[in-house]
Amino acid sequence: MCTVCGCSGTVKIGDLELTHEEAHQLGLPHGHDHDHDHVHAHDHGAHDHDHGHAHPPLSGGTIHFGLGVAGTSVPGMSQSRLIEIETGILSKNDAIAATNRRVLRALGAFAVNLVSSPGSGKTTLLCETIRRLGSHPLAVIEGDQQTSNDADRIRATGADAVQVNTGKGCHLDADMVARAMDALPLAPGGFLFIENVGNLVCPAAFDLGEDAKVAILSVTEGEDKPLKYPDMFTAARIALVNKVDLAPHCDTDLDLIETNLRRVNPMIEVIRVSARTGEGMEDWLRWLKARLTDKTLRKAG
């Protein structure tokens, strides 16, 4: 019986079968098929330290929870079980992402997954990108936990946009994007901009069927973010260093940002931009149009 919800049995998430306790430990949404005569065990008080897992080693005063083969730690769960769960979840997602990719390929559309922390300026940057693309066909999927604020801003530019609210979810997944694509008028030879939930961790692992992840890093966030969140910048094809007009006021070293980006991803492309002043915007648009042309030529070939 699960010590959190008192349920017995298992939980099906896609093709993956978990215990209720595992689903709670991982923060995964799941149902509770039971009546209300059961007892919930909610004692979160003190516990002894004989709880079945080894404490991670200390190194220079740092406690590392990401040293195992799974790259993470969940109390009472083995590294092999964590890998099994992650593989099961991602395989289901990747199958849907592959379908999204086939749809986009058939249309000759180029899709970018815009990823960043909250407040990086990605919605403002996207609005300016849409304005500068003029009449070029495009559509937008907006991801946030709540509100339609960003989709409303996108629609104000005249672009078609669908808002996806993830609730407690910290990222978009391929199924969410597939449903949003069904609700959008995707034009052949156009752009699909997917603005992910503001988060530099979870979106790195989820393929949405996009052609490229575009990481947006504001100068106000500091030079060390690529080193602190390497998975995101390793997964990205290009990084837009945004709000460069503020760099002199933040004592930000733009060269150091680029150095750190290439420390975690030597192949990443970097463009310095400011939606406010327009700096770098034409370089960004040239990058987008060149990638779309490449995809069109590959489709024709």
C-alpha cells in the first residue's frame, strides 16, 4: 500500500507501469481508483535514517545527487529503476514527437522550440520576430502553467496562436504539441514557433518534434547559467543572448557568456540580440530563413 495516498495496485502512464508510491515520488500525475473508506497516511514528521539508500558523497562541501548513472536521485528508488521509468516515459513521448516531425516535414514547415528561464524576454523577442517576418506564414504554440497572457500578446501581432496550460507540469511534451498543432492553421513552407514553459531543466529532455531547440539567455541572468544548467544548452542548436542593450548596466561579460556556452556545447551557434533596440535581429531572421530553405531543399530532393 502506498504510504502517501493509501492506494494499492499500480499506475499506468502510457506503456509504463508504476506503483502509486513511485508516481508520487516522481511527481507524476495519476488517478486514484478507490472509495473514500480508506486511510491516508500523511505523517510527514521525523523519520530515522535507515531508509534504504546511501547518502551521496561530499566533495568540497557540495552534496551531489546526480552522480549515479541515472543522473538524479529519488529516495528509496534504485538507479536502474529510475532509468527504466525515464526510458518508458521518454519512449512514449518520442513516438509522438516522430509523428509531429513527419507532419512538419510533409508541410515543409520549420519548427523551433524556444526554451529559457522565466523573464528571459522570449515572448518579447518572439513578437518582434513575428513583426519582422511580415507576411511570411507562421503559427505559435504558447506554453505556460497558467494564463493566456503570452498567447494574447502573440495574437495582438496578428499571428495565429494556441495557448497550452500545463497546470503543475514544468514543460511541454510531444502530445501537448500534437494537440495544439491540430488546432492551428499550419501553412506549407511556414514557421512553427513553440514557446516552452519557462524552465532551464525539464524541457531539455523532451523532444517535441521540432527542428531545433533555441535557448534564449538574458544578460540579466549572469554568465554562469550554461555551466549551472548544461543539459539545456547542450540540447540547443543555437543560443540567443538576449537583452544585450542592458549588458553595460549589469556588468555582464558577453564574451564570457559565449565562452561558457561553448564549454558545454562546442557546436552551439550564438547570436547576440535585443528585441528593444533591434541589435542582432536581422542575423536571427537570416538564421531562421536559411534553416527553412535548407529543409525545403531536402524535402524537394
